[in-house]
Amino acid sequence: VAAGGFADGRGLAAALTLGADAVAMGSRFAVSQESPLADEIKRTVSVPDIDGGATEADTVYGKNFDGLYARVLKSPAAVRLNARPAPFPVVFYRAFKAASAMGIPLWKVLPGLLTRYQ
């Protein structure tokens, strides 16, 4: 699976042509019209380094948020949460809280959590 830097169908097609089995387009879908993210966050993510848009230096990368590697906008909370791995009960609580806020049934979250913590 190819990931990172794919923003449109041309990049997806190029990756598949070069042998990728799939392409992960996290940020691209995060800023889509259908995404539940606030418009201010979408602008920050989709317009890097222009008019105050975020750059890579404005992010924190790690897997200590919920057990999955992710890049998030840097904030005091993000830096603190990424400083050390969260124990499973904390990750479990955060995942269910986020799922609930997005209207995702809790039973859909549990299998993914269990595969991350063996």
C-alpha cells in the first residue's frame, strides 16, 4: 500500500502503474466535502504553507494516540499525548468516544482495537 503525498487521481493511477496494490489518501479524504472536519481545519490541512497553512513542522507523528500511526496538527495536547504510549483502557476509551462523536457504531470499532493490541 502506497501512502503519503497522494492528492488526486493522477497520483493514485501512477502508484498503481508502478506496482502499488492500493493507495492510502488520508489527508485528501479528510478535507473532502463529505468529511466531518471543521472548515478551518480543512483549510489548514489543504493549503500548506500559504496564509498560515500547516507545514510538516506544524505536525506530530506517532502511534501513541490510538495505537495507529497518524500525523496530527501540533498542539500542547498532541505533544503531551504522543510523549508516551497510552495504556489500552485509555486507547479503548478514546476510540469509543471518537466513534460516538462521529456516529460510528461502537461494535465497528472493537475489532480494529483488538487487532492493534495483541
